[in-house]
Amino acid sequence: KWAVEWEGGGRKERGLYDAVFVCNGHYTSPIIPPIPGLEGFKGNGARVIHAHNYRVPEDFKDANVVVVGAGPSGVDISLEISKRAKKVYIAQKGLKE
């Protein structure tokens, strides 16, 4: 068991738990890397979003989608979007030798 005490919102509490997750919010601020030409990316409904702002695959119905990054979020989103999109491409940077 874990005995946990915390404060927030003007109150102090305590609890006893079987498991505890420590979530520090490391990935809560989206970072879109500087990709040459990205600012000129335009087209029929073209847009750039970060995985942090992704919600539902229906937003990509019949679209051609490029997911940049093959980490857990990129792969999960690609699989979900593939059920609605016309085509889904996954791009990732090359491996260092």
C-alpha cells in the first residue's frame, strides 16, 4: 500500500492506495519541430496538428494523411485514422549509424 498526502485547491488530503501513478506532464505542451516549407503547406483542407490536439478519426474522413513520427502516439493515431482516411502515410527520421 502507498500512503499519499497532497495539497491543492486550498485543501490538504491523504489516502491509502494499492498503486500510484506519477504523471509530471512532460508531454502536455505540443512542440511542432521547424520543418522547412511547413508554413507554406496549403491545399484542400490542409492543416497541421499535434497529437496533443487529436481527438477523433472522423475529422480525417476520406483525407490523405501524413503522420510524422512513429512513436506510440503516432502509431496509435495512424491505426485509428486509417479506418476513416483515404490513405495514411507514416514518416519518421532515419536511424543514426
